Amino acid sequence: MPKNKVTYGLEKVHIAFADTESQTQPAWETPVEIPGAVRFTPTAQGQESTFYADNGPYFVATSNNGYTAELEMALVPDDILAEMLGWEIDANGMLVEIADGQPKEFALMGQVLGDQKNRRFVYYRCKASRPAKEHTTKGETIEPKTDVLSLTILPIEYNGKRIVKSVMELNDTNATAYNAFFNAVTLPGAGA
């Protein structure tokens, strides 16, 4: 199969909340698609330190502390926000922001397009803070306003390794896993 030269476009964003009842960790609930993906911008977190000996760099150590990110969506549904941020929806259907609500961890899944084939990704351990949203008056044209979530993405422990994310492209041997990618959060090597 040909390889991508470029990737572009974000779509098929899914959220899979951490399954806190699971006896086998890590585990997630069934992913839920959130339509209206606009932008996802992860920024790597970690440090590089250099040890000098023999009059030059002798050893370089790097740490991977995950990412901070922004996820911009056309509109995050109220039920997703409530579960994600520890808020409530009352009997009247009103979304109530609870000041001391406990955010729930989730896996973030999605797809970016490629010039040859699409890439699917999962970030395993995400936590969101309250979304930023601007409200303005309607002018001569309608300009939709978006929800912007700030995310913290941390590593998880799995099979003696600290993993942060996985990325999959369709190839000659993984069609079953690729086609089922959004059905459940899959860990590296599972089902292989």
C-alpha cells in the first residue's frame, strides 16, 4: 500500500470515558462520536536534560509527560460535558456547572485524512477543563461560535510501559482492527 506524503483534516472525534468499575485496568466505556470537529492541537510536555563529560554532551535524557491540548468542536453535547466535567443535568434538562465537580478521565479518538490513506488515533488518558465559549450578537452574516476544551493528556501504565497514544493506518494485515477502531479503545497488541 502507498504511504502518505501529507495528512490534513480532522473528523470522527470520539470520547470513551474511563470505566471506573472495571477490575482490569485500564478500561473504557464504549466510544461515543461527537460530530463537529474543528481543531485538535496537542503540545508535547516533557524535558530534555544533557549531561556533559569529556568536554561535550555525553548523555541526553528525555521525558515524555504527555501533552496539553486544545480540542475545538462546533458544540460539545450537554450530556458529554456533564459527564466529562462532573456537572449535572437537572430534571428540567438544564446543564448545571458544579463548582467542585470531579472531571472524569476519557480516551480521545479521531481520524485525520491522508493523501493515500487515513490515520486513526487514540490518546488514552485525557482530562478536560471547562470549555471556553464566546457569545456575540448576530450581524449581517451568521458566524457559528465553537466550544474549546483545554485537555491534559497523561501516560497510562500498560504491560510495563508508559503509553500516551497510538496511531493506526490501514495496511495489508490490520483491516479487521482498523475497521473496528471506533468500536472500542484498543491497547497496543490487543487482538493481534
